[in-house]
Amino acid sequence: MKHFNLFAIVALFLIVSETQSQTQKTNLNDGWFFRLGDDQHYSESEYDHSSWRKLDLPHDWSIEGEYNKNHPMGPTCGYLPAGTGFYRKTIAVPTEWKGQHVRIAFDGVFMNSTVWANGKELGTRPYGWISFAYDISDLVLNSDSITFSVRVDNQLQPAARWYTGSGIYADTWIEVMHPVHIVRDGGIYLRSVGNKVSIDTEIANPSGESAKLKLKTSIVDATGKVVNERSQSARISKDGNLNLQTELFVDNPKLWSTDSPYLYSVKSELWKGKKLLDTLTTPLGIRDVRWEPETGMWLNGKNIKLRGVCNHQDAGALGAAVPDKILRFRIQQLKDMGCNAIRTAHNPQTPKFYEVCDELGMLVMDEIFDGWKKKARNDYGAHHFNEWWQKDLTDWIKRDRNHPCIVIYSVGNETHGPVAEELVSLCHKLDPTRPVTSGHSGSEHMDVFGVNGASEKQGYIDNIKKDRPFIGTENTHTWQVRGYYRTKTWYRDGTSKPGVVLCPDLTDREVFQHDWITDSLRAKSKMVFNSSYDNAYVRLNSRGNIEQLRETSHYAGSFRWTGYDYIGEASYAHGGWPFKAFMGGAIDLANFEKDLYYLYQSQWTDTPMLHILPHWTHPLITPGTEIPVWVYSNCDEVELFVNGQSLGRQKPGTTRHNMQCEWLVPWKAGCIKAVAYKNGKTTLEKEIKSAGSPFKNMLSIDGQPLNKKGKDIVQVRVSSLDSLGNFYPYGENRSWFKLIGPAKIKALDNGSPIDVEPHYNVNNRIAFYGLTRAYIESSDTEGDIHLLVSAIMGEKKLLTSDKVSIDTKLLNLRGDAIAPKIEIFYTLDGSLPSVNSLVYKESFSVEPGTTVKALIVMNGEPVQTITERFAADEGFVWNTSVGNKVNAGGDQAENTLSKGASVSNNGKGYNGSGFLDFGKYENGYVEWYRENDGGSGTEILNIRYSCQAGNNTGRTIRLVVNGKTIEPALLLPNTGSWGHDWATISVTIPVKRGANSIRLVNAGSGGAYIDEISFGKQTNHKK
């Protein structure tokens, strides 16, 4: 077993302004021109791009578009637009740059980027999650200006198995340094053992002349004090590279840890005589990490469990271009939950991500690839892996290996192949200080054995070989929608699959009947919201995973799927449109915490906390109905009061059965209150009151406010309240946003997995379970900034109240507060309101079917026109029957890849929106993607079809799984009338871990109608 002593630093380049050197790194984000489309002339130096849209980077054009179920991104990538786009920018070349080594650097471009400078092609990088740079020194020497053109080709879809974004989604830089310089992107490499810091410095000399140099290396503490330094002299040959090794000692170093992420810095100065040629400052985190098979990971001599989450790049309405401030907020939000580790699923993230993790003390499993071959139809594995993996892996490790936050590398996810050995070997060569794993590859070459969902199975971890450390790279899988509850346990695959750890129902009969849609309109059984009680999961609930991790010594860590909900992967898990996102996070798309967040906080943090679920507003539930009330807390005891009466105290536990304090409480409108005690004294109190109908909004800020000047972003929370100020948990009224001052609405969101309204270039959004999110972005222009939010409030269906109110709120975001005169005028007949319409003074009653429109006038000027409709067909559904038969609907043929077939709905009894008619096209096919997050084995494939073959017994198809023919002539027996009579045939097929493709090929001159496929009980034998 290898012992990994892991010490690292942050690979961070700073803008350095030295009197003797020209070393500088300048942000190039501002003032680019963008156009969606493709033309060979767009790369030419003299092309006039002045009519293009002007914008600042980072930028993701896909998230700016509209959701559409026909977009080629499809359910895999979240139904957003893709395509090809061009960026252009012209910069002046200062005289002092000439003769210097100059590069343009990109932190992230998705995907297939090609860069030109003054019409000269600099290069192409297909991988969308890698940083890269190009030398433009020759162009700088001979030009007074440079026009950059960047082509981004993301037209082939799906390009991954989740939302990717499109465009230059991360920072762009110009780097200027002396021709004799310290190599960037891996030229500095630091390791530590004890108090010894080893520094490798690579120096490049493309100048054509040899030179005698001096390298001065200093270690500086956080206060700016030099704690040690050393100078070395060396001669570098012309057009050559030089590697220097330096050792420095730090007396009694302050160690980097998750609790105290102390950062030193290494300052590297390159001198030629008395002339300073280059300067580079690199933060340094000194810490010791080792891995043991029996006990997992040790940090600075302390055995530590990796309490982790997996996260993709996107951040809901902001897409892949996540502002630094929001990125920092999200990482801190996870840390406040008690999380201490993030897996970058399934690709590297932007350099800023690692810098923030270094600063906040968040451990990282740094992952480079999803698959080593095709997993999505047009992903990196399908087109580029074999040619590019060595270059991309090398650039990735050299970029990231100095970050103290990174404690382990992952080279793949749910993939397999002999290339595993080469991948691990190259990782060890480039960075021998960290172990390598993979998510569920099963490769014996991994230093740490990583397993995804299969590790959740009952008894799995108990039977793991202890020849190397073990880590749960992707577990556990639990799904929940913020604010939604069910008392009956939901299993993704029922309880039939072996290894499911059962969770008892909370009540004998379902208590909650509120839903997003009626059963009769639900197209597929997957199209359900999942409960926030931690009783909706695949194999093991969150409490079981927490207990297992805590109690199993050789279980090094667990990375739940996921920390945040994310766009994409909507069909596999949730049935597809209108579901656009995967809802497995502890936090939703809009950065709102779910109840699950507080479960983790109660088990993973020490600062006293208290959380109650569910809410206490149940207007159509029969009084006296027993509702499970759960309280999460890390205090000694919790006492629950219902309308002032104590129901007794309970002690929060540490097992899966008693982590929550739980009472079955007969419902009656009023107040539930929890009191937490520590050492016998009251520590915290929280209460939830039954709310009346929605009456007004409350505005607040999550995270840091706007800076006092300059560009910045802020998160505004809009909460639905009743007339007494109680939170209304079903709020779904639309809020309208108006900015006063130098700012704009960056994006709007609400956390809903089914809201497919656009996020950009809009000024209104519905609430989702009482909350709406607005991202507000200030400009460089000075001035006060205020946000006006208006809404027409009331129960959408008018079930318990016919009262409607019109609310306006003003939130001061920057500068001095204002108190303008606001007047409201409204209509009830659908006509546009004016200052001659009804004057709003107080709430009023409306009839079902009424559309209320209102005009908001500020200081005599009309500023907003808003609208809301109240009717039986609006909003959530209530008191729907539970457990009725639903059109289960499998994976629909008309919604997937096919050739030689047409979509038809000329029939009846089919599922979904239609079926595939192959006519007489021989070798026509339909192909599905099937994700298997367990181990390899077999599954029962069910094919729903319709056919008639005259005198023959049926029609044949060829069944191909993962490129291998399983059934060369599978007979589909006659069903009767074409398109009216349907049958299902079952066949056992082999499946591998991770991505699987299933293709049905028309084997004769006339093909059957194919409606859908579905999957039954997994078996252990092969056909």
C-alpha cells in the first residue's frame, strides 16, 4: 500500500507590477462582441463585427435561451439551445509589450474552441473543461493591435449527460512576461514533507541567447513576513528550458486544514544581473495527507471522514458562467451544511473554484473525465478522447497540482477499459503525491477503490476487500423537491432490486395530497415530485448513509449525488419535459436550502442549530389528521409545543432511525414550536405558524450585498407572506422586477425543476413553494441602486379565500434609501389598466376566472404593468387522489435517436406523444441511452410495439446492446390492428456499469411500430 504525503499550494497567478519587470496578468473579460452563428469570414482580421452584440465574459449563451422540448440538447442537457457561436475582441498593443513573451489564456470554453489572432489560427481545443493558452509574441512584435476571434462549436448534441453550457464560460487573460521567464501552467511545482518545502521551477528561454540567471525563492507568511528565502545561480542555454530545485524550511509551520485553511505564499523572482526579469507569486498550503486501507484518510495526523457532495459546473439560472461571488457563496453554503469535500463531477472546474476551496478549507476530489469512450452521443469520449486525453490530463494536473484543497484525483466515472492503467500512470508521473481513483470503473490500477451507487446496497461496504482505501464516489442517491412532502416511502425501482435498505412509511395512509399535476394528466410515472422527509431514494436514504460513513472505519468518505440540483439528466430520472433538471441536491437550482440541508447540518456541524419540517399550513387537510413533525438539531434535547402545549422532549440520535426527533401531531391550524436545549439550558427556539392566503412579499439578500461601487452581483430572495407576516409555503404568484439605477436583472429563478420559462431578458417570474430568486448585476457606473418588486397576491385557485391584494416592495441595494410615492391602479376585466382605472387601497374579492391587471406608478410615472389570473385551472392541484393508476410510460421511442422512421400518432392506446413507424425501411433503427449506476449484470428489457404480418406470425427486429447483437432476429408476434393493439415482449439483456446503448433495428422489409421501452426486475442470469 502506498502512503501519500500530500502537500500542495494554490496555483494562482497575480497581476504583478514591478518597476524593473514587465510581468503582468490582465483580465480580458470586458468588451467582447458575440454572434450566434457560423461563417468563415468571422475569423478574418478585417471583418467588421461592430453590429454584433457587445458583452462581458464569462458568458454562456445556452442559458440565455429558451427551454424547448425540441431543442437538440434534449432532456440530457436540459432542453436549451446549443449551436455555434463566435466571439471577437480587438486590443491595442502597448509599446512595452513588444519583444516580450505574451500569451492569451482561457480558463474555460465549452466546447471545440478555435482561436485566431489577426486572422492567424492559434489552435483548437475540443475539450470544454480544460484551461489553455496560446503564444502571441510574434504577432505582438509586428502589430499595433490584435483582433481575437474565438469559434465555439457546440452544435453536436447531446455533448454530455448533463447541462454543459455553451461559450467562453470562464475568465480570459493576457499574460506579459520577459522572453526569459518562469513557465506558467505548471512551471512552479511545490511539495512538502514535514517543515521542508520543495519547489521545482521551470524557466524558459526562447530568446536565442544563453544567459546567466539568478532565481530568488521566498516563502512569505499571511502577514507578509518572509520566513525563509534562497537564491540560486544558473546558466540557461539559448532556446532551452532549465529546471531548478529549491528546498526551504519553515519553522513550526501553520498547517492548512478544513478548520484553519492557512496559506503562505511562494515568491519566485528571476534576475539577470540587477534586472528583474520575471516575478511569480504562488500561494502555499502546508498540510500532510495520507490514506490507509483500514482507516481511510488522515489530514495532519487526524483521521477525517470526507463528508462530500458531487457538483456539476452549472448554477441554475446562471448556467455554466458562474460569477465568482456566487461560486464563493455556494462553496461556503456547503461548508455551512457541514460538507468538507466536493467531487468535481465529472470534469475539472474553473481555476477560481480551486482558489476558493483553498481559501475556505474545502477538500476536493478533482475529476478529469466522465468516460473513456462514448457515453453521450456527441461527448468528448465519442469524438476526442483517444487523440486528446494525454494532453488534457497533463494540462489539468499541471494546472491543479499546487492546490492544497485537492487530496485525490479521479480519472473517470462509470467507465471502463484498459486505458485505466495508462491514465493512473501518467497521474503518478506528473504528481506522485496524490492517489488516483475513479467513480465505479472497477479498475485494479486505482490507488483508492471508488464505487458509485452500488456501494449503497445493503451489506456492500461490509464485504469490501481492505487491500486499499475505499471511497463512495457517488452516494447516496436521494431525491427531494423543496417544500414538497409525502409520508409514504418512494423507491426509484420499487423494493424489488436486491440490496435496497427499506425505510418504513411514516403513516399507514398518505397524508398529503397536494401535487403539481393530477394523476390523469401525468404522462409517466417518473413525473413526480419527491418528498423532503428523506423517504424518497434509490437504495439507501441520507440518514443511512450518514450513519454508515460515521460507523465504518474503512469507509474513507462519501460524495452524495448531489450538493445542488442541476439542469439536465431530466428524462432518465424524472421522465422528461416539463422536467428540465435533476432534483437530487440538498440545495435547489436557485440556491435555496432544502430540508435535507438541515439534516446534514444536524449531523455534521457543532454550532447549535434547529430546523422543523414540514410547514404547518394545510388548508384542505381534515383537522385531526396526524402529520409527522420532524425536528433536526445537534443540541442535547428538543421539546415540541403545539399551540402552546408541550408534547415532550426527545434526544436527537446518531442512527438512521433516530437522527430526527419525530412526533405524530394531529393537525390543527395554529403554531408548532421547537425548543432546543444544551446542558439543560434553552439554546434555540423556532416556530412555524399556519399561514393564511398570500398577501405580500418580503425582500431580502442572501450572501454579501452589492459592493459600494463597480460591477458586482447580489442574490435577492422574494418570500410569499400572509397578512400577518407568516411564510406561505405554497406561494406561486408572479413577481415583477424593476431596477432604479445603474444595474440590470442578470437572471431570474425559483428552484423549480419543471418551470421552463426563460431566465434571461425577462422581468417577471412565478414563485415556487413561496420563493423566487433574482440575480441583480450592477454596472461600472456610479449611483444608487434600488429594486422594485410588485405582485398580485392571492390563492391561484381561490380554494380557501377569494381575496386578492396588490403588493409593491422597494429594496435598497446600494446608496441611500428612497421613499417614492407609489400609486396602484387595476382592472378586473382583462383590459390594460391606466391612471383612470380602479385605485387600489385594500385587498378585494374576485370570482374564479378573473384576470387582474395592475399599473404601478412611481412619483407620477408608470413603471410596471403586472398581471395574475385566478381560476380552477391555475397553479398547483389539491386533494388529488393518491395511488391511482398512472400511464406509466417508459422511455418513449419518439423522443430518442432514430433513423429511417417517422413519428406517428395515427392510432390509439400508445404512450407518450406518438410512436415510430418504420414503414418498409430496412435497417432503420431506434436507439436509447440507459444509465446504470450500479454494477454490471443483466436487466429485463420490455419492448412495447404494434404489428401485423399477414400470414406470418409476426415481424423481426435485431436487438443490439452496446454495439453487440444480442438477438439477431427477435420475433415480435402479431398484435392485431396496426397502431391500435399493442403488446409488450420481454428479453433479458446484459448491461455494463455506467452508460449503455440499446438499439432496435428493423430486420425485415416491413417494420413494427415501436412505442417505448421499459425495464423490469434486474436478474442475475444471462439469456
